[in-house]
Amino acid sequence: MALLNQTQQDYYDGNDFGGYQFTSLDDIINNFIIAYVGENKIIPKVKRTDVAFHAQRAIQELSFDTFKSIKSQEITLPPSNTMVLPQDYVNYTKVCWVDGNGIERPLYPTKHTSNPTPILQNSDGDYSLIVIGILNSVFNVVILDEQYLNIRKGMLITGPYIPDNTFVEQVNNTTAGGATSITMVDDAGASVTPVFPTGITSISNISLNIINEDKMLIIENETNVVVENLYWISGTNKINTDTPSEISAVEVGMTISNTLFPANTKVLDVNETIGFIIVSEDATTTVTSTSTDDVTFHSPVTNSSTWDNYSSDTSNSTGDANGYNHDTDIYDLNIGQRYGVDPTMAQGNGTYYIDNLKGLIHFSSNISGKTVILKYISDGLGTDGEMVVHKFAEEAMYKSIAYAVLSTSISGQQLIPRFKKEKFAAIRQAKLRLSNLKIEELTQIMRGKSKWIKS
């Protein structure tokens, strides 16, 4: 039975060009069950789900070093000098930027900087957030001595006269840079007031320790934005303002610190033209336009000062004759300074650093605004359309599945050595076929061997 199920005219009128060189994963599974599974065959009995699992694992393993599975993305680098890793990213093969002639300028990973997690420290260098406030036995509100933008709803409060299991319910900051005030509640949400000795109603300059509820260290926020005179309607996720310019610093992805919104409410959209913000959760109480309630927005992205200093480096912003030099003054083209240079640093295209924890690629400042290309490897399982096998590697898939099925079956242990050899032989053969070596191209390259180099 022929494999082509469409006419030549249908093929050229469509858009699935070159698809004949691939076989779908479903066909691989069906063909394997027909050829290998059944009475008097290598595998007497196996579930289709088991075959499907081992087939997907085989695609993953072959995608890493056998298949031509390199994918690419092109973006214009934004002012943040960062690029988000693709959804199906596993590893990279090449990072570069493109000049005005369309030539790829390779970038190299930097080994001399990184983006560590910045831990919040107090003035003594301790890993804690110590605040100074005024306690009153009548009120559950603590007025602090200055603005503390790292305090969030749900944090634990400890200190003199503060009952156990006291939490931050409300955080009020002002845009004028005044003092922060916090509202205290217990784990049930009931109001908490300080417990003073008899005869005392108020104490000033009390040191309180603010810590995360899970007792993890507090991470410094990259950006904190305080906006006043916002208003909204209960049961909706739209925050309004009569002055759109006031929300210009609010960004998508920020979290909200306000008691009238659930914890971990995030910004989904910001409209600076009309003046509204769309968030992920509905407000629990209506706030009118005459209210002075403030909302503090916290950025979820935290860059260390180490990377901020590197990515904003402008020591060679003018560049060399081609306009893309990014060497530091240690390697400038002055007399004698190139002697003993580290070859890995002797290039002017720029550098990058991949932060796998945050899923970002950080680029050096001289690449800002340029067209950046990321070529990367996926595992071949990202979408249904990707789960295909080149026909040069079809036999390697069958042998890999057979070896995996037999390795997990008690009755097939005696066949494991045989199929282990056949698996690796088939993979080697697939690599040779997919290497796509052509004798004419090799001949052209070898012609350079006889070229004389003038010394």
C-alpha cells in the first residue's frame, strides 16, 4: 500500500512541504506493535501505553544528539536586556545578534558575572527586616518610622508586647515617601493589639521583626510602586484611576499589597491611556474615587546589583570602528595591553548569561535594541506536530523501544544484550545518515588544503 495519500497538485497547493521525510509517532507505535508484538514474536504481550511511553522517551533521547531538532527564535532586545527562554527550551546551541547586513555575530557566555539572589539585610548586615514603630494598646495599627516597601500582607510580626502568630493584614504606604503603617491580625483574621503591662497604653521606638510566614529569607524587591487615589468595585478585577500617568510605572506581573485584594494578586494588564489596571483576582470591597487608599505594587523579578552593574556598563559604549566593541578598558587596543589577553574575552560582539532559575537570558548593554537570535534544542515532545521521526532514524526508534520494553520485562532479560547492541548500532547509523555529508561539499572544503598562506 502506497504511503502517498494525495496528488502532486494537492501537495503543491498545500503548505506541508517536505513532510514525507518524517514519520509520525503514532505510525511508529503502530508499526512497532505489528512487527514486534504478538504470538511467536520478540515481545509476546505489551500494553500500547507502555509502547507509547518508551517511544516518547526514545524521541527525547534522540532529539538531544541525533535528530536535527534545533529550533530558533528572533527578537529585538528590549531595554531590560533580557530574553525569556522559550516554552520548550532544553538547552542552547548558539546565541547571536544580527548586524545590518544580516550577518550573525556570535555571542559568548560570560564566566565573570552572574545574577545571584539578593537577600534583604538591615543596617547591621543581618538577614532580617527590623522596623521601628509606635504601639498602642487600643489600636491594631502600627505606625512605623519610615517607609518599608518590602513588607507584604501575610508576613509574620514578632517583637516585644506582640502576641504569637501575629500577621500583617494591611500595608499602607504613601507616594510622598512618608511612613508605612501596618495592621495586625491573628491567623484567624481577627484584630490583634499589643499586650502591655498594667498602666501602659502606648510605647514608641519599639523594634519589630518582620519575617516571611514560611520563615524563608526575604528577597529584595527590584521595583516597588506606590499609587494613591485608586478606586474599584467589589467583585471586579479592574482598578481605576483618574490620573493615568500615575500608573505608568506599574508593570504586568507585579503583585499587589492591599488588604482588599486576595494575597498574591497579580497585574494582568495596564492601560495608561484610559487609566485602569486589570488584576488576577476580584476586589473584596468597593473603594470610591474619593478614597485615599493606596496600593503598593511589587515587582516579581529581582535582579542583583552584580548584574545591574554589568548590564548597564557603558565603559565602551562608543565601540570600535565597527561599532560593536564591548571590551573593558583592561583589553582596549592600547600599545602593549593586548599582551597576555584571555582569548575568551578578546571579542567585541558582547556576552550573555543564562539564568535558568528565572528563565531569562541576560545580555551585555552593547546589545540593547539589536536583533538577537537564540538557537536551542527541544526534546521533540513540545507539540503533536513535533512528535515525528526522520525516516533515516526510524530503525533507531524501533530498536530503542524494543530494548526499553525488554529491559522492563522479566521474561525478556535474555534478549537485552542483543537488543542493546542493535540499539546503539542503529543510532550510530542514524547519526551518519543525518549528518548529511555530501562528497561534492567535502571536495570543495578540501580544496582549501592546497592554498598557500604567505608568512
